[in-house]
Amino acid sequence: MSNPSKNESEPLQAVEVSMTPLQRYEEFLQARGLRNTSQKKFLLEQVFNRHEHFDADLLIEQLPSRGSTNYVSRPTVYRTLKEFVDAGLLHRFELDGRSMYELNYGYPEHDHLYCTKCRQLIEFTSDEIVRLRDEVARSHRFRVKDHRFIIQGVCDQCAKKRSLGRRQDRV
């Protein structure tokens, strides 16, 4: 099995791509007759300048407030995130009833471990999972476009806190 990355502070290594995210997005907009704005460019920079999973509310919290330079309204954020997904720049997935986003363009296919206590998402790659996915798809004569695999459980730190708490209760 491939070595899983240890935590969010150790992101997966980027894969080589032929265009920058901005070039890919501009090509997407042009093909659909949409225009690029300074707000959309700013959002693209904000999203691609960090590697973290986020929802729209977290992104909005981190953006300049109304009246500030580079302010982007809530509706513009939601519309632009949808465009980023449609352009293949971001992946959107559901987690605990929230729409979460992560970088897609320039990043390897990967899966997640999700701690239901502290809500940490741990990215990992696994050749065995890909092999099994492809084997199952082949046996069903199914062409894989993409997959999203999230294993839910409790991380080691949360498990240790829980066991420590139980020992203290017995004293």
C-alpha cells in the first residue's frame, strides 16, 4: 500500500499539469461565453494559495469584509465555487451534511480518513484501493470517471483522549 500522508500539514505532492489553474479557468469561461472578473481571479488565488479542505462559509470568513479591497459577496462566492467545480479545478463532496471543497486540478487522486470527533480529514493514496476499484468496475463492465472514498472513524489522538478519560473515571 502507498504510504498515507500523516496529516493535513503534509499535503499530497502536486502532479504536473499543462496549464496554470488560472489558464484552465479562463479557457473554461471562454468556452462557455462567460467573463472573468477580478473577484473570480481573487477567489481562485485564495483557493489555490493554500491546501486545505473548506466549505463556503469558511472561505467567506477568510475573505476581506464588505467595504474592503477584494470584497466578494456571498452569492458570488457560491456561484464561483460551482464554476471551479465545473471547470475541474475543485472537487465538491458532502461531509456531515455540508458541501466541502478540495483542490482537484494538479493534485493526485486520493482518499480520506475522517475523524468524527475532531473532524480532521487525513488524505492518503492507495494503489490497492485503485486496483480494487478498477477490478470491481471491470467485473461490472463499468467505466470509472472518478471516485470519492471517505473512511469515518476516530483518530489516534482522539482515541487516546477517550481512553485516558476512562482511566480517570475508574480512579
